[in-house]
Amino acid sequence: MTTSTAQTTPPRHFLSTLDWSRSELESLLTDARELKANRRTIARQDLAGKSVALVFFNPSLRTRSSFEIGVFEMGGHAVVLEPGKGAWPIEYRDGVVMDAEAEEHVEEVARVLSRYCDIIAVRAFPKFQRWEDDREDLVIRQFAKYATVPVLNMETITHPCQELALMLALKEKLGTTDGKKFLLTWTYHPRPLNTAVANSALIAAAKFGFDVTLLCPTPEYVLDSRYMDAAKNFAAEQGRSITVTHDVDAAYAGANVVYAKSWGALPYFGRWEEEKPIRDAHKHFIVDERKMALTDNGYFSHCLPMRRNVKATDAVTSGPRSLVIEEAENRLHVQKALLRRLVGLGGVSP
Amino acid sequence: MTTSTAQTTPPRHFLSTLDWSRSELESLLTDARELKANRRTIARQDLAGKSVALVFFNPSLRTRSSFEIGVFEMGGHAVVLEPGKGAWPIEYRDGVVMDAEAEEHVEEVARVLSRYCDIIAVRAFPKFQRWEDDREDLVIRQFAKYATVPVLNMETITHPCQELALMLALKEKLGTTDGKKFLLTWTYHPRPLNTAVANSALIAAAKFGFDVTLLCPTPEYVLDSRYMDAAKNFAAEQGRSITVTHDVDAAYAGANVVYAKSWGALPYFGRWEEEKPIRDAHKHFIVDERKMALTDNGYFSHCLPMRRNVKATDAVTSGPRSLVIEEAENRLHVQKALLRRLVGLGGVSP
Amino acid sequence: MTTSTAQTTPPRHFLSTLDWSRSELESLLTDARELKANRRTIARQDLAGKSVALVFFNPSLRTRSSFEIGVFEMGGHAVVLEPGKGAWPIEYRDGVVMDAEAEEHVEEVARVLSRYCDIIAVRAFPKFQRWEDDREDLVIRQFAKYATVPVLNMETITHPCQELALMLALKEKLGTTDGKKFLLTWTYHPRPLNTAVANSALIAAAKFGFDVTLLCPTPEYVLDSRYMDAAKNFAAEQGRSITVTHDVDAAYAGANVVYAKSWGALPYFGRWEEEKPIRDAHKHFIVDERKMALTDNGYFSHCLPMRRNVKATDAVTSGPRSLVIEEAENRLHVQKALLRRLVGLGGVSP
């Protein structure tokens, strides 16, 4: 919470990992490993008396569970708000005459929640009509503009908590991530999905020193230039590479990590019927045992929810190299590490 | 909770401030100021082990957040129930053959929740079809009839928690409220809204010794006689006045407080199309800088949610004399004070 | 929660009382009585730091409240999940190509929740299309198959927590249940309802040594053979009887307990229009004072929600021999006893 006397320094938000350095993120992962190893014994009062607003504009299972439980395990309380369902529809644009559907403005929502809570976490998926609009990430940006407490991204057009969970799982298995080969593969899904996790996997893998290959059906499935360029910069800084390919077997060859995700092609944004034939022609991008056999005994993961036998086969998903459950579990631990930092606490002492 | 051996004295409810004296309410505000000033340190175990049911028949953001967090900050737990969504539809009339939609009767709901919880809080807006029905406040009255624990109003046809939050904000700014000028102004909104906050602002301002002016488009917007008469009685007891006017500039002249709210005209209840032309003709009732300049450097407030640039301009809403955020924050503190009293605790010791 | 190193012994679930012995259930009731008598003082930290997932596929008021509050009163935290509303639709069949509605598979849901939580509680009503399908209880069985923590039934095709609550209420009133006469009577309801509570009342009453009479309109309302046969076996083991009758007055004669419930006739499953005339012809099965006068000063109960003056009259429901509120309250206490056991704790010490 912010007391009535407004603080003068704006809080540090967690909107995207683009403005968090690798060493800052590594430090969070170090904390997360401690929190995972000593879950029942440490950090149990780090959020004592504190509240976290979880503002969901879209469904959630793992995110809601892991945040609620993580906050509870640190002595705090999470309030789940679902504007438009259990709460009022909200306006995000500044200066408008509010005579349409929205009953209140994000300025009031963010400022009031800042009085009640210590952190505001927001999930706001794109509207999937115009990418030019969605890429502005208006909802969470406006929360951050008006909030006087830290705002945390629970998935908008990136999914930074998922990035941390994945990187923790990979470090647990691979030790170092530097120089390892990370394959981000598009897979079929009957509907065009958000690019958030793909964007996040790309920039996180690049930031953590992987050589990254992006495998997708056609050049139209390449991700937004903001994230492609950021990944290239991260790679360049560390002497690593970003490769885009449409050749399935070449992409899998020698991979240490295969990360699957489906997403909609940006040039067809809002005109999804036109994308459908391309999408439908690439069902063979499914992750299966034959493809995994091409890798360097690689690990498989996916962010969940995941359609089995559409994005990956049962054998891969439940197989010994699958990290899907581990990655999902890590959401809890990385988020606890993050929440502690956002309220100003230092590293966890073992 | 009530133990299985039923208690014999009915609990004191908080259904309306009409049956709470000014000194009782002032005492709650005194507690609320202490709770606000020492939020992290006092009353932290006052609800230890206790539970509060929050029964929502209508959406909420601030009410849900502030109650959940307030209960948590005092060591208790709030359960959010949404009958008709996550729970069963309920019958409120006694003695009926329940062969329609309702799956259970308020008698069972109230009696069972009384066994589980220590307080039952209810939000139940009017149905907006017949004011004769809505003014009976049947839902919360029936909860109070059957509950064996205190029932608390989270907004029905009045909004007594909002009254307390507003009065606390005004006392913080004005010191004494006696003899100050309180303007309650109707404002335009595209839909006819509940009169609850208007009723509440009227009776609270009168009870706290303000000279009250009610500004509205036509005599049809005057509030229900139950609240008009109560306000007149409170004013008479304290040598203050209640004035109704339709003259905007005269109403603002010299005001210390401008409180804005939109509501539907009672004579058109259920026939809202007929009210629309009057409503549409009074968009100029918006609170703006020109009107505020007529006041005695007055404070502005509104209960939220509020449509910006429809009910009040951006400049007024975000301006230095706006109390909207303070009033909303105060919900938390006054409710904590109230919850403590309802479970039988005395005044907060500083 | 299960730590990342998977445990090897599968957890003991609470899916049905069929595989819990009478003495195990009696032991839970003994604990529940202690927890009820000393609610504010014992077991307050038995779930400290632990979380329970409450997965609701159907509405709930008492179940949600009693579990949330029970977990809180033992120092834990309950997370409420509503797949299909606030979370993703789920696939339950193994090995399918998930190209329809479901976005994720129960295997992932159960395995991930097992990492976050210590217990997973599930409410999943039948779909009411084919009883052959519904009687497989697929949803909770699949949760139990994949979960690595205990899974608890919050009502599927049986309602074992309700059984415990009822048996506790009856033991409180009757002392011993052995040899007492338990009447389970079908009652009218405008819609065909789940047989879960009827199945549960039947097997619980038989297991606890009652002589059980099942009163229903026609032979088509007899319950599924799985539960009829189990009840007969329990009765045979204890020298008691199970009687089916369609003669109202004979059934009530000398009963110590009248337990009312409506349900749909299994032969008409999915063809409910054909059942309607039979149902409509038996509105006189309502529990009223005349029928209760035929009993041995019997107690009345029902699981709630209950339609007044359809299933039982006001006079019976609110009368001095009604246990509906007591049974509902007992949900809290028996569930606390059960939750303790599922996390491996022994009997409550007084």
C-alpha cells in the first residue's frame, strides 16, 4: 500500500524483462532456487500483513493458483479481481468522455488499489483485432502509469513470469545456459493464439546466452520486431546467434531444448480466416518422438495449457525429458522471489 | 459464528445509519483514524480465527478489495459468495411454494452462514422495476431476520460504509463538519442508477451537522421521502437546513463540499425510457472548474466508479481539491472499525 | 504439495466412502465432535502453510464456504478454481487428439496442482446425458489417477462429505445409530436432480447400522445397483435390512430419521421429458406434518439447497425435529477432521 502521503519516487514495475538485466534476473532465479529448496521454512513472513491485487481480464489456472499460494506462503493475502465479471468495465485511454460502456477509469482503479495493496498484478491479453493497438500494451502500461505501488505482468503481450519459470527449469537441468541450443518451435493450434509466450521465450533464451533458433511455418510467423531486435541485441552482446528457419529437421538437429508454442501470424492479425489455410497446412509441426530424436537428447517444454497430440504427442509430453510440470511448478518459486523484491526485500538468505 | 446453542439476544446489524446515532458513528470514525494512522501495527489480531461472508449479488471492485483486505489485516478470512453465479439462486419471500427458479431460501442461507461465519455482509442492488418493492430492501432485511450473527450492508438502497468513508475524508480536511455547506449534486449518466449513495450522502451530511443542498434537474429527482424526512429531522435537531434547488450556480455558491452522484428519478422507476429526455437535457450538470470556482474553495468527491468527463471533468477529478481517492481509501479503515465493533470489541487503543 | 522428487506411494484419496471402513469413518466423526466442541482452540495450525485447491465445475455455497473457512481455521489457504469460467476447459479422456474445446488435459492440471497444493478437492456433477458415462465418475477418477496428493470428493455421483455431516448430526441426536430406522424418501422437484446425495445417504445409513427404507414413486427410482448392492452388503454384515417401498405411510411408520431428497429416475436418463409425468404425479411425496406424525418422533433432514413447500413444508423444515441447519454446520467440522487425516495427521487430542 501507499500511505496517504504520496511517495515521490515511482516504484519499479515488472512489466517486461526488457528493462531487467540478466544479472538481476539471475539473482531472482538464485532466490527462487532457495525458496524451492526450503519452501516450508523460509520467507514465511516476508509479505506479512501485505496484500497483492491479482487483476484478471482473462482466464487463469496456474497463474491464479501460484500467485495466491505464493502470497499466502509468505504471510500475505491475494485479492482476485475480474473486471467486467465481478467488477466494473474500465476505460484505459486518457482524456476521453466516458459515455460508452466503461464505468470507471484506470486512473482511479490503479490509485485506489495502490492505497489498499502493496503490489498490483495484471493479466490482460490482446484483443486480437489490430496488432498496432495490442502491441502498445495499453492496459498494463496505464496501470503502471497511475499506480503508486509496483505493477507486475501476469501475461499481456509478453509473459515474463513464465520466462523466469522456464529459465529456472533449464538451469536446474543444464547447469549453464550459455552456448546451449534453444529451439523455439511454432506448433499448430485450431485458433490463433497470443504471441506473448513466444516473445518471452525468445528474449529470455537470448538474454540467458542460448543460441536460439526460431522455427515457424513461413516468414509471416516471425515475431514482432521489438522482440526479434531485442533478442538479436542480447545475442550479439554475448556472441550468440538468433536463427529463423522453416526447415523442421534442421531446426531440431542438436537442440538442447525444444520449446513449443502456437501463435497467430501478425500480418493476418484481425483477418484470421485468411491465416487459417497456412495454419491448417502445418499440423505436422507437432513435437513428436521422431523430431525429438534429432536433438542432443534435448529437453521439451511448453507453458501450459497445452493441447496434447496437437502441439506435442503424449509420449513427448509425459516423457522423461519433458519439463512441463517442472516449469509450471517453478512459477510458484520465481514469483515468490519476484514479489519479495518488488516490496523492497534483498536476496533470500539460505 | 453462532455456536449450535442459539443465542437469545438478536445481534446488532449495520443495515442503515438511520438507527445508529451520530455519536456512535463519530466513535467509529475515531477508531478508523487510529486504524489508518497505525495500519501496520494495531488491531492485527482482532478478527483472529474469525470469518466474514461477503455475499455479492452485484459487481464490486473497491468493496470486495477493501473488505477482503481489511478482514485479512485483522487476522480473519473473508469468503466471497456470488449467489446466482458461483452459488444457487435464493428465495426471499416467506411462506411461498418454491417451484420457480430459486433453489433455496434465505432462511437456510442466513442460518447456515451464521454457523460458519461471524459476520454476513451483503450487497444487493435494487431490481429497478418497482420502487415500491425495492424500497423494502427485502434481501438484506431477510438476511437480518434469519441471521444469528451481525449483517452488514455493502450497498443496497443505501450505502452506509460509503457514508462513513466520506465523512472521515471530510473530517480529515475540514476538522469539524458542523455548519459547513454540503452540496449533493445530481449529474448525468447514460443509465438510471441506484439512489443508494445519494440517499446515504444526504442523511450522513445532515446527521454530521452540515447545511445540505440537494441540486437536481427537476422536482422528480428529489429522493425518497424516507431519506428526505430523516435528513430534515437530523438537520432540525441540530439547527441546520436541507435545501432543494434546481439552480446550479446558486447551489454551488459558497459550498465547502461538492458531492456528485447520478441517479434515476423515482417517478419514472421501471419506465426509464420516459425519463431519458429529462436526463439527456441535463448533461451540463457535470462538475467542472467553472462551477467549482463558485464554491468556498470547496472539496470535490464522488463514490466511484465514476465516468470521467461525464460526471466530473478530468481537471476536477484529478485536481488538488478532489477527495475521490481519499474517500475510497477510507472504505478500508472505516470498515475495519465497523467490523471490530460488530464482533463486540470496544474502541481501538492508540 | 508434492516436492519435485515424486513420492512413490500413491496418496490415499477420499473419492467415496465405499472404500473407507465404518471404523475409519467413526474415527473421523469422533475428531469432528472435538473440533466442533473446541472450534476456537484446537487444530488451529494443523494446515499451517498448506494449501488446498477447491476445483468447482458446479455451483456451491455451503461447500465453498465450509471448506474455505475450515482450511483457514486450521492455518491453511484454499484456492477456488472454476474451470470453464475463471480457468480453461479440461480434457479427461486419455490419448485423445485435443482439437476440440478443451485447452488442457487433466494430467497436467492434476500434476501441477499437486506441486502447488497439499490436497485437491473436486466438485463435478454428472452431465445428465448417459448414466453409463456419468456413473464412471471420470472427472474425479482422472484427477485421482494423476494427482500425487490426496484428492477429495466435494460431490460427484456421491457426496461423501455430506454423509459424514449427516451421520454426525444423527449420532449427536440418537447416540447410537445401530438398529434405528432410517427413511430415505424421494421428493418432488421440478427438475431431475443428481442421485449423489441419495446414493450417499443410502450407503452411509447402511454402513452405520441403520435399518434403511428407500421410499420412491416407482421401481424406476431405485438407485444404481452399485450403491444398492453396497448398502445390502453393509446391512447384511450387521444384521440389518434394506427395504424398498412405494407405500408412503408404511415407510414413515416408526422411522427415527426421515431424510428427503429428489433425484431423476435412471431409466429415463437423458430422456427427461418421458420421466416428467411420473415426477409430476408424485408431488404428494412432500414431507409434511401428517407424515412426520407417523414416525417415532423422528428427525427430519435434507442436504440443502432445498425448495421449501416443494420437498418439505415450512413447518417441518423450521420445526424442532429438523436437523437441516445442524447437518449443514457439521460439514465444516467433518471436513476439518477429514483434511487433517488426508495430510497424515492422527486423531485430534481433546
